[in-house]
Amino acid sequence: MLFNSFSYLIFFPLVFAAFFSVPKRFQTSVLLLSSCVFYMAFVPKYILILFFLITVDFFAAQAIEKREGIERKRFLQLSIFANIGTLFVFKYFNFFNINIASLAGFLHWNYSPFLLTIILPLGLSFHVFQSLSYVIEVYRKKYAPEKNYLTYALYVMFFPQLVAGPIERPQNLLPQFHVFHDFDPVNARKGLERMLWGFFKKLVIADQLALVVNAMFAHLPSDGVALLIMMFFFSYQIYCDFSGYSDIAIGSALVLGYDLSENFNRPYASRSIAEFWRRWHMSLSGWLRDYLYIPLGGNRVSTKLRWYFNIMTTFVLIGLWHGANWTFVAFGALHGVYRVVGEITKQTREKIWKILGTPRKIQSVAQTLITFFLVLIGWIFFRAQNISQAGQIFSGIAVGIGNFFDMNYLRFKLGRGLGIGGTQHVFAYAMVIVMEIVQYFQTRKNTFYIFDSQPRVIRYGWYYLIALIILFSGYFGETAFIYFQF
């Protein structure tokens, strides 16, 4: 069931009504049943996979608490094996098998790959990471294991963040399921506002930009300007698509009285790649920092070479987490190279800024633009169907770079050459600017709800304005969220 579907517009009010109508002791059961219905709207039988992992992790955590030494570690390994093994079979088996077959062919070995004809369960990567965070926290004795099987199942299956996060830690989400929730009109209003903002990002910006981006990728332009503008559009498509999902998820949970973690914080305002990953998909980058990067040694290692290895390992796995394709590996590796080169050149760059005597504000703007350009280049690997297509885009940008300085050419491209003259498309680009302005004031005021302190007429005027923009300019084709494939 998609958030941007008519089904969800029926489903969510029904869940809301049932949740606050039943006796409080049944609220958890209502949410778990609703989450099962939500997930089964996609591929019903795959819910068995989720409950298999839920069962393994629930009892593994119980066993970890009761044991010491090597036995505790064995149950942790059992949980890791079950989760990563399931993820490998559904997501990575064919990828590795095909590549082994390619290597065998290169070495003239006789190897016929066996490929599985199965569909990746929706959001499996998110489920696995959330489940592992629970078991690892229990193993580290930072969280006591949940005693109620149904409550733990809800922790994994809570429908607002079930298929695309945020990836929650047990300390944040599980205790909320042990508290009875009364209807709070303030939470409901804020949650609905957050959902409205998410629908705005998804329907008005992301899905409108997708029409242009998909058409351009189907018939790649031959010059650098068009290719770079295409990737600029995709940068905002994927941001508004994924952050829009997170806004709807956080808002849906808040209406019911639950707080989910923030997942985005104006990532395109970052002044470095390190800062970008502290602002983009924060629940994933935080997970890999705490459960991979730091256990590897982080930056507290004996040599810088080992530190750089830890960085590269983390980013390659970030790429591989997104999908079983060499393009995603390249995406992660490129960001790892960005980070390593950034650390190597940090002092040199600071000296250059000092020698040039660049004012702080100009320096910040330059760093933000450079970081955004580096991120945009990385999105080429993320969006390309294969390495060959990514190479075609890179070569096209490099060959046509001279056109960037031809104002007549740019004027033609922006006005006619990209097919963006339609009112709906132009409006979507204007809404990107509106979104960035709103997000700027959210940062300045340190709150998402920038109109919360304003008179009711202004606050509700803002709600109605966004609702009207969605109604008259949104794309209602019920397109899936990009991160559903992960």
C-alpha cells in the first residue's frame, strides 16, 4: 500500500479511528494487525519472511540475556546469520552468482550459474537493519530484551516506517509501545501538517520531476549541459521522494502519538561530504557508524591508512546496501573517495582559504556549491542502469563542458531543449525553490513547524495553500517511492 494512494487515504483514518476507540490495552494489537494488513497489500506471502526473522531475533535476544561468554556470542551470530542470510538470498544471490559466472568465463572455467526467480520482499534491507540493531543492543547490554512477542513484532512492523524507514533503534521506539496513548489534538495537527508537507514533496516535486528525468534517461541527451541539468533534476527528485516518504511516515506516527527519528536535515546545504552524510538518510548513516565504522576502529586507529580503509569499507557497504548492482558499489566507493580525499586535503584547503582571505560567508557558499556538485556527480551512478550508461553520462558531460560557458546555448537549453516548457513542469521547478526557502526558515527557527507560533488564520492559511497546490499541481499516478526497491 503506497502512502500516495487512494487506499492509504481510506486505511489511515480507519486505523486512527480503531486505535483511539478500542480499550487502551488493545492499542498495540490494533497497530500490529494494521501493520500486517499494510504490508500484505504488496505481496501477502512475504509476511511469513518477516515473522520468521521476528521469531529468530526475539528468542535469540532472550537467550543472549540469559547466557554469558561464548554462548551469548553464538546467539548473536545466529541472529546475524538469519538476517544477513535471508537478505543475501533475496537481494544478492543472483548478483554474486552472475559475477562468479563472468569470472569463470574469463578464466575459461565451466560454470553455469543458477539464478533464483524471486522478488525482493519490500523494504527487507530496512527490516534487517532495524532487527539487528535490537539484537546488537541487547548483546551489548544497552537494552533489555523485549518480553512480549507481539510488542517486539510491532517494533519491526510498525506500518509508518515499515518499508522505507527511518531505521529505528530499540531505545527510541520500543518503550513507546509500552505506553497507552490518548488522543492529542496538538500531535494530530502537527502530524497532519507533516504528512501534508511530505505529500507536497512527493506529488508536486518528485513525481513531476520524475516525468522529465525518466524521459531523458530513456533517450539520453548528447551534450554536457543537458546531462548535468538532468542530474540536477534527479537530485531533487530523489531527495523529495525519500524525504517526502519520511515526512509522511513521521507525520502518520505522530498523529497516533508516536515519535519517529528524523531522517533528513537539509542535506544539500552541506559544506562537505562528511556533513552531507550527517544530514542525508541519517538513520542509515548512523547505523553504519555505530555498528560497522566504530567497531572497525573508526578514526581511533594506529595509522591513517587503516582509517581510510575503515571509511572506504563503510561507504562501499552503504552503496551495496542500496542494491545488488555495480552502480551502487561505485556510488558508495565514490563517496568513500570523496571522504578520504577530503581528509587528506583538509589542512591544505584551509590554508588556501586563509591565503585568499575569502570572507566566511563566501567560503561557505563556495563549499556548499562544490559539495552539491560532488553529490550530483555521485547520483549518476545511483540512477544509471549500469556502469556503461554511467560512463556514457560522464563522457557526455566531459565532452560538452565548453557549452557551460555559452550563454546563448544555455538560454536555448533551458527554454526549449529539455522539454520543460509545460506549465506543470515549470511549476514543479518553482516549488523546489519554495521548498528550499521553507527549509531555510525551518533551520533558522530550529523547528519544522515554522508557523506554529503564528495566529491561527496564518497557520491554517498555510495548510490550505499547500493542500490546494497538491490538489491542482500534484501528480496522482501512484508512483512507488524510490527507496521501496531497497
